[in-house]
Amino acid sequence: MPRILPALGALCIAAATPAAAEFSKVTSASQFKSLVSGKTLTRPLVKLRVNSNGAITGKGAAWDVSGKWTWKNGYFCRSLDWGGEDLGYNCQEVQASGKKIRFTSDQGTGDSAEFSLR
């Protein structure tokens, strides 16, 4: 399976993205849920739903993405499967700006990816 790492972004496997707008850190699970509730997180070749019940579903390129998430110590912590491949567990800093959301892997010290909220 070809690896389209930038398309899946930090939510799946982190890929660097330049800063484009003023982002504010998301500090609580309730704030995060209000941002993503009923929305699809999109970027080229990627459409994901991060549900308030802890489920992650969607597509990355042509493959299904599924996983689980929780909010732990101020971070979005997730485990993911992409097309049958276990992408592992990672806790990520979340920032938001308008209709954009940014995930930065490794508790904010790794690579980042932005998604549009639609």
C-alpha cells in the first residue's frame, strides 16, 4: 500500500504544515468535542470523523481509517488503523482557528497537520 503520510496528517501519521493563521490551544475535552461535533475533518485525500463517543472513522486516500480517542492531561490521545495497518498510539496537542484544527504529534513537540472542519 503506498504511504500517503502528508495526506493523513498528524491525526494518522504526522506531516509538517506551515502556520497560516492564529491558532489557540484547545485545553479540554468539552472544548474539543464542541469543535468536532457533527463535523468532518478534511484535507486532500482525507476525510475523518472524530466522534464524541471516542470513535474515529473515515478514509485516508482509498483506505479505511478507524480508531479510538480519549482526552488525557490536555492532549488528544488516539490509536489508529489505516487500511489494516496499525499506526499506533500518540497524544497530540490540538489548536483551533476558525474552521481549521491543527494536531501536533508527541504532545506538541512533533510534526503538525491542519484539517478543515466541514
